[in-house]
Amino acid sequence: MTTASADDVGPTVRVGFLGCGTVGAESVRILTQRREAITRYSGVDVEVVRIAVRDLGVERDLPVPDTVLTDDPAAVVAADDIDLVVEVMGGTDPAGSLVAAALDLSKPVVTANKTLMAADGPALLDKARAANVDLLYEASVGGGIPIIRPLTETLAGEYVRRVMGIVNGTTNYILTRMDEEGAGFDAVLADAQALGYAEAEPSADVDGHDAAQKAAILATLAFGTRVHDTDVPTEGIRGIDAHDLGLGRRLGYVVKLLAVAEYDEAADAVLARVFPAMIPDSHPLANVRLSYNAVFVEGESAGRMMFYGHGAGAGPTAMAVVGDVVDAARNLRQGARGPHVSRRALHGIKDGADATSQYYVRLEVEDRPGVLAEIARAFGDHGVSLKSVLQEGREADAELVMITHASREADVDAAVAVAGGLDGVENVAAVMRVVADEDA
Ligand code: NAP
Ligand code: HSE
């Protein structure tokens, strides 16, 4: 084995942490306990020198002396003995101004903060570029799954057509258990909260906001443009009925909450959205179970790729942070910085109403002659062609389950509205997009 000499390694890169909770504490542990091995492997020596927390009274089991702890994060950023800043406190305030201050001082920054990167990522990346230092954020999407670096570096020459991800572990856990056990949303959510998978206030996860932030980051990167999380139309999973998961299975589909970002070449526009969808059970994303995440990338040259792993948790997320710290430290010592994705203004963010998709529609209906014909006419009048129709139940319990061919989404909405108003239709029970069979 070759051991790096002091000359090879150069001066130690001194790191200041902003935050030391779930992700920060594990990152500090790895950087400290594996310091020698990291130096041997990477050729750069990294030391955690200062750590800012909110409450100095909290008992912490850290492999560093208590004297490195402070409750003044701005002082950590400004300190002369800090070369590199790790932001793992979360939120936009004060994290955003602290990251900006570090970059203004030409200190590289590593962050795990999807909220900050989805809101202000492009502006902060421009600041990093102007200062000629790194702003790395691998942990912000997919936790421990390498996806930011592959998109930025490995696929730099790729023409990416679409990125489709299961990027929220809580909702994937809930949907998997509803699918496999036939249990209802409320019961599984309560169980997930008791087990610590879901937050007591679950809205960020179950209403899709966490996935929307990750969709914005992925779209910004994949298409070299600026997509803000407020540009991402978002639907969550609260309204999902286990009955539809069962029917979907029988039709060969699995329901997943997807973050989808795609580029429309003709319109020169990006559409990034979050919605629950039926995907063919043969699709690689269909087998991503429980709290696992995966990001599926479709490129013109490399074809289809899937990046899979733990989307959260101390160990996986800290590993992504540590990888970024080592990278940024090495670049700092070499007077370099990692690749910067140039962004350009597109024609715009595409309007979802013009997007096309196949649909799953379930209607509770009266079981009498002519009802199906009236419903089919409502769809036909809006140019929506039905691919398959299944009648379930009889008489008072009858329901029609339809899969449409790919159609303009606004036309499907209009057809469903008309069908829902027909005398023979008692209720529009479910409407869900379907990822096309040819994509499986
Ligand atoms: P956390 O456990 O709540 O830790 C936050 C840390 O920041 C705590 O140490 C807290 O101090 C400190 N802090 C918060 N506000 C502060 C302030 N104003 N001044 C000084 N210190 C402050 O959060 P986490 O789960 O580690 O998440 C950190 C970041 O990683 C977030 O951006 C999150 O979205 C991202 N992330 C987390 C995961 C995950 O699995 N947890 C996965 C991917 C990404 P105290 O310890 O004194 O409270
Ligand atoms: N709450 C997120 C999830 C993890 O359930 O996947 C942090 O991004």
C-alpha cells in the first residue's frame, strides 16, 4: 500500500460545520474517525475545527472536543482558521445568508439543504463561480444516492430527455405498504409516524413539497436552466385509495409518487412536476420499495440509467456530505474547482395543460344499458381515446375502470368533468396519470 507523504497531502483543510444534528453529527464522526484512511485514499487531510449548533446545552456524543462547539454560526463562517464550510442546519434562514457569506469569503461550501438549493441554488452557484470555489450539494437529492455528480460530470455530454424519480422515502414507504397490505392511507401514515418514518407534521412529505424541491434541483441540473420549486406543479398522495392500488396491480401497474422533469425540444421548455402515477410493473422504478429512492435518467446516447439507494438517514446522507467535503478540499488545495453547469434561459417553463399522458380513470356508475356509451362519447368528444375498459361490480356497486391512450392532459380533465356530470355517473372516484407501457 502506498501512503501519502506530508508533501503529497499539503496543509490540512480546516472545516467548519453549521449544524450538527442527524446529518452533521454523522458527517463529523466519519471525517474524524476515518481521517487517516480518507487522507490515504484521497490525498487530502481534512480536520473538523469548529461546529455551530443552536443549543450548546444539548449532550452530544462527538469524537471532537467540546471546545469546537459554538452557538455563533456567522463566527464559524468568518473564522480565519476555517477553509471550508459545511451547511447542515436546514431551511433558508439563516442558512442562505451564511452560505452566501462563506462564498463571498471565497470559502468552498458543502450543503445537504434541498430547501435552500431549490429556492436559491442558481444564485448561490453563480456566487460560487464568481469566487472560483465549489458549492457542492450531492446530499440534497436522494440522500446517499450519487445523482448530482453523475448529472454534472459523467453525463456532461449527454442529451437528457427525461428524469423521473422516486425521491421521497416517506411517501414511497406509505404507498408500498398500502400496495402490499391493502391498508388505507390514514392507517399506514399513523403507523409510519409511530415507527419514525414519517414526521408528526407530514405535509412536506405526503403533499409532495419535499419531492418538488428535489424535482426543481434535478430539472435545473439536467437541462442547464433555472427551475424554482414554485415552478413545480405538485400533487401528493393523501387522496390515494388502496382500492386503486389493487386495481392497478391487476392491470399491471404499481402506484408511485414521481418527480418528473422533461424537456420539450419544440417548445424549448422544461416541465417539472410531482404527481402520483401508475407505472408498468415491469418498469425498474416499480420495484423500488419502502423508503428506498431511485432516479431514472433517460439520455439520447447512454439510454436508460437508474440510480438507487437510501434517500435519507444519517449514514447515507453523511456519506454524500463527506464525499463532497473531500472533493471540495482537494480542489481547494489544487487551486481548482469542480465543474460548473452553465445555465441558459429557456423559452419557458412548460404549461402542464399542454403535456400528454395516458390516464387511469375510475368512475362509480349506474349499471344500466347505455351508460358506457355516454361516457365513451364524452371522452371521444374531447379527442381522448380509450385503450381499455373494465367493469367491476354490478348494479349499485358498479364501477368502470378506464385506461386512456396518451392524450392532452387538459382534454382528459375536460372529458372527466363532462363524464362526471352524466346521469349514469355517481362519482369520479380516481384520476391518475399512467407512465406509458412503451417506457417499461
Ligand atoms: P437536524 O437533525 O434538525 O439538525 C440541524 C442542526 O442544525 C442541529 O444541530 C441544530 O442545532 C443546528 N441548527 C439549526 N438552526 C441553527 C441555527 N440557527 N444556528 C445554529 N445551529 C442551528 O437536521 P438534519 O436532519 O441533520 O438535516 C440537516 C440538513 O440535511 C437539512 O437541510 C435536511 O433537509 C438535509 N437532509 C437531511 C436528511 C436526513 O436524513 N436527515 C437527508 C437528506 C438531506 P441543535 O443540535 O442545537 O438543535
Ligand atoms: N423526508 C424525506 C423523505 C427525507 O421522506 O424522503 C429528506 O429529504
